[in-house]
Amino acid sequence: MSNTSITIKMPAWLENFYQQAYVLDGSIESKMDFTIKIAAQNIKEGGGPFAATIFEKNSTNLISIGINLVTKSHLSIAHAEIIAICAAQRKFSNHNLSKVCAEGVELFSTTEPCAMCTGAIPWSGIKWLVYGATKQDASEIGFDEGAKPKNWIQEYEKRGIEVVREVNRESARKVLLEYHKNKGIMY
Amino acid sequence: MSNTSITIKMPAWLENFYQQAYVLDGSIESKMDFTIKIAAQNIKEGGGPFAATIFEKNSTNLISIGINLVTKSHLSIAHAEIIAICAAQRKFSNHNLSKVCAEGVELFSTTEPCAMCTGAIPWSGIKWLVYGATKQDASEIGFDEGAKPKNWIQEYEKRGIEVVREVNRESARKVLLEYHKNKGIMY
């Protein structure tokens, strides 16, 4: 017997964040702060300490939100970045996000993407990646980010993808530590 | 407005392959041959030239089939390996496939996995990867496999994942060339 479809359900509480996005001032710090608040809420809701958002570049237009749903969805691919990418692509019915807004789109991730997500971003059409906490911050609390090419940022540059590192890092790291303190599930 | 769920629909024709799997003799060549036939059929059905399957190790027990659904699903992550992993994890309601069968599971991919799929496999609990055509064969017809760590096979070994390379490579490569000849969409 085969599966005829795979469905990933988004939690209802995300809707509040979709409604709140209009208060952002459009700076990358403010968008990252917003994304970190979603990660903190995801822990309270019983999920992992990671969140991601996709915004139209140079705009407060929120396109999608992703949270880590690995344990809830029973899918190891359900990292925040992957969920945000899928939600955005479905919104536009287009697998290439470089074609959906005049200015392009930017991905905010509360933590440096793992090996899988680092590989997924170039296929998505995203041209800007902004992250908060580092790979080291994640591994400090026991999360394995996997084997990435050492020069992944240069590889991104070759493909026209710009990386902005460690935006609001301390505040993103605090969410990881909070999760660890509360003995969140490691997966 | 947010998406409340993301659904990936499997095509109905896959069911024939789920029914046919019992004829396999259990060798890795026979499982790869079966997987290559699915990739060939996916082209006929208007999809990309890639397929993947997950089998119980040392068994003819087919757990899941994945095909490339990038253009049909509007999702850049919908590579054959990702679809096969998701379908298998949903079958067992478990994001860790190392826990679902006594002998573990093995992933067959008609082509060497791209950077994203290479990053995704270690998170899935799969302990054996068998592939057919190489990264070079895919790039020969214009598919970009992305930046992977040079030593990815050793990195896999460190995690207890064994890689069997170039099984039925010529026959897997033929499917890629066929797709190219018929001017299949590049994505």
C-alpha cells in the first residue's frame, strides 16, 4: 500500500504572527527579532527551538513562516527553513522564488542552516540569507548541523546568494539555551 | 493570509510500481533496476529523470517510492530522495527510519544525491545509500548538483552510513540522456 499524499499541517498559532508582521520597521534586525519570537513561541508550543521567515526584499511584506516540525510531523526534513520555503513556493505556485517579487525574497533563519537546508536554499530561488545564532551555538546545546562545504558562503556568492551572518545572535542563542535548559527533545 | 497546510500529491501511476515490487530478487542490482524503471516512467508522465526507493535491508520489502515532483508540486525540495524519505517516515509515523525495521532501511537513488539530499539523508535514519548515475552524469545534461563536502562519503561513514556507488550506472545514465534528448525542462 502506498501513500497517496504527504501533508504537513501548520499550527493555528502561526496565524497570530502573520497578523503581527505589519508592525515591523523593515530593518533586518527587526525581521530577525520577529523570527526569534516565533522560535521562542514554538518551544512553548512543544516544538523545536528554530524558526525561519521569508520576506520580500526591502519590504515589510511577510511571505511565509517556517518552524521546526520534525517531531510533530514525523518528517526529518521538516526544518524551519524547509517549511518556510515550501509555504512561500505554494503561496505563489512557483518553485522558483527569484521570480515572485520584483525585488526578490530574503530568508531569515534563527540559526545557521544545517547541511540539508544549506543545500536546499540555492534550489529555492532565495537570493539573501540572514541568520542569527551560529552552527557552534547549536552544537553547544547538542544539535548536529551536519557536514557542509567549508567554503559554503563563497559557493553561495558564486550563485548570487548573499549571506548576512550573526544578526541578533545573542538573542537567537538565548532561545537555544532556553530550550536546552528545559530539556527539549533532541532529534 | 497564511497557508494552513502543505500537501504533496503522489501520482496514481506509482501504485503499479508498488504492486510490482514483489518480483524483485532482492539484490541491490535488481532494486536499482526497479528504481531506474520508475525514473523512466516519470519522464513519460511529464516529470524529471530521477527516482528513489526505500527498501528494508536484506529484503524485497519495498517501503516507499519517490520521484522528482519539483515542477508538478511547485516545490524546489521535491527531489526523488526527499519524497521517498517523507513517504517512508509517514508510513511508520516516525521521523527516524533507523528504528522502523529490525535490519534498517536502504535508499536507492538513480543518481548521486545533490547537496540538499546529501544533507537530508543523515537526518532520516537511513544507513545505506545506493546510487546509479554520478554527479558528472547529471551535470553532463545540465543538472547542477550543488556544493557538497568533498569528503561526503567519509562523513557518512563517520555517521554509520554506507554508500554503494555506481550500481547499474550506464542504465541510470541512459535515462538522463533520454530526458535530455527529449528536451525535458531543466530546473
